[in-house]
Amino acid sequence: MEVVRGADAPRAEQLHRFHGAVTAQERQNRLGHYYTVEWHGPEGQEEKPVRLVFRYRQTATGSEIRRLVVPAPSGSDGKTEFRITGPAYLKGGRVISWHLGYYRGDQLIGTRQSYLWE
């Protein structure tokens, strides 16, 4: 499982995110953090559905933990993106720590987290 932070993205990726945003409001709604996750599941469990749980804290929300859950179709591997953008980013601020859980069915297969996650 690999996580690529939006702030570390190349300039071309940043330009790609803003492509087509004409008004100031459209550009403002695309500001934020983007996390791309690729997973490769264990052998023999391809029929079980995948669930990715992304928990995070932001600068303006104190110790509150927010959560995004993405169900994915069963299979051995895949790719998805978590976005903290628009009003969620503008009100909550920068993402300061995060934790990602990768589940097959009800079984936790793997986790990744930022350095500051407790």
C-alpha cells in the first residue's frame, strides 16, 4: 500500500488538479489535500470486498478525528483517491496527521500512518 501526499506532487500534477477551473470559486473548491492509495491484496482473498478507512486531523479542528470510508469492488489490487478539498479544507485547515486502514471483508490487512499520528 502506497500513499502519495498532495503537497509532494509534481507541478504538473498541481496544474492537472486546477485544469478547467475557470472561476475563483471553482479554483478555491479544488484547494486542499489529495491522497492517492494503491493496494495489492493478499493471495486467496480476492473475492472479499475492500474497504479503505482514512482518518485524519486538521489544524483548525483540534483533536477531532475525521474519517473517510471508501468501499471498493473485490479484486487483488486497485487504486483510489481521498480528497480533503473545498469547504472541508477551507474550514478545517491543513491535514496535520492521518491514518489509513486497509480491510478485506471485516479483517484488517494493513495500515499506514503519518509520523504525527498517535
